Amino acid sequence: MMSLDEWLKASGVPGIEGVDTRALVLKLREHGVMMGAVGQEPPDELLERVRKSPRYDEVNYALMVSPKEPEELGDGKICVGVVDCGVKRSILRELVKRGVKVLRVPCLRWELALKCDAVLFSPGPGNPNLLDRVAEGVKAAVEMRLPVMGICLGHQVVSKALGARLYKLKFGHRASNKPVRDLAFTGKTYITTHNHGYAVDPAGSGLRPWAVQPDDGTVEGLYHPDLPILTTQFHPEAGPGPRDTTWVFDKFLKMVGNGLR
């Protein structure tokens, strides 16, 4: 019989005790998102390491997690190019199970995705303002009138490409049970999964909100009245409902079927 401490050591799993997490919550509630460190060093040394580290919003994490080579999945007649900034496998599964062939491409090789019938710009980590080169892919797809979908980081990059303003949230939305109100398609309120620290102000972009977060008014989904563009800030592939918003993928694929390109 092992103690928890013994089991953690035997398993090579770090643990922590004696920390008042409620005090951390209070500090974050007052000051917003901030950098931090966890370690065995004295506090002064840890703080110095934080001060010398690059800021989170200065590092292009999407490039770190994007694949090195393209990958094909499924064998449907419709091809969706997925520009991978850190895509979740559940998004790929939602497309494949709808009979779609998926061409997953590195985010800086987005031109490969333009060979498909539609393009999806994926979620991923980091600051969307650092992804100007990916935003060029959005502009190219829009110019070709390819149906475009963006999810989370992809929603932000699509919006940026069309001239929207991106801004950093003080606290971010991090939860599996955030409400989203549909203003345009169903009129319903959905329980959705969020994991984002940036948000979109679509003024001047031509995009219109179809979904908002009722607690703070954050835009959670956009569409274009004249172009085949659909985005979600929340994660429709996640399962808080458990399948409340997977219809968004059907709506996107319907744009492909309608020949809006």
C-alpha cells in the first residue's frame, strides 16, 4: 500500500501541496491573466525566470504545433482543406464521418488547401495577431469564393483577414459549459466549450455576428451575408451538450454543396 506521495514519485508525476489556490483565483480576478511559474526553486529565482521568459503573446505557438507534412483522411467526394494551426482530432473526425475527404496541411502551406472544395482554419494556441501569413490564406480562399470556416483561433484569423479588430480578454473564456446565444439561425441558447484569450470586434469587416456570449457580449460566431464564410469562437466539436452544436459542421458543408464558390 503506497501513500499518494509515494505513488506520484513511483509514477514520475509531479505533485504540489500547501498552495492556497483560492488566493491565486483572487489575484487573477483582480489583475487578469498573467505569467507564472511552478517549481522547487526559491520564489525570487522563479520570479526572475518569469521576468526573463518571453511573453505568452510574443511566441508563435501555432507554428510549433502545426504538422510538418500534409495528411489525407477519409475518401469522400467533397474535399475540405484543413489549415492546421493546432487542430483537434475531433474536428477531423466530425468531417470524415460526414463523408468528407480531409486534406490536413501545415498552416504556412495553406496554398495546398486551396485545391479542395472548401477550407477550414483550425483552432490552435497563441496570439492570432502573429498569424499574418495564415491570414493571407484566408484572403486567397475568399478571393476564390471557396467556402471558409474558422474555429476558435481560426475564427480570429478569418476575422483578422477581413479587417476585424482582435483584442485580448482580461480573463479569457476557459470552460466546458459556457452559454452561447444564436442570434441568426436557430434562436436557441447552447451550452458550449470555450478556450480562448482573444476576441473579435467585427466592425468594418463585413462579417455579422450570429452567436454571442450572453454574460459579456463577446462575439462567438460570425457569418458573411454575401460570401460563404462561417466561424465559431466556441468549439462545436466538443461535447458539453454533448452534441448541441455539431450542426455547425453540417451548415458549413451545406455551403459547399450549394456551390457557393
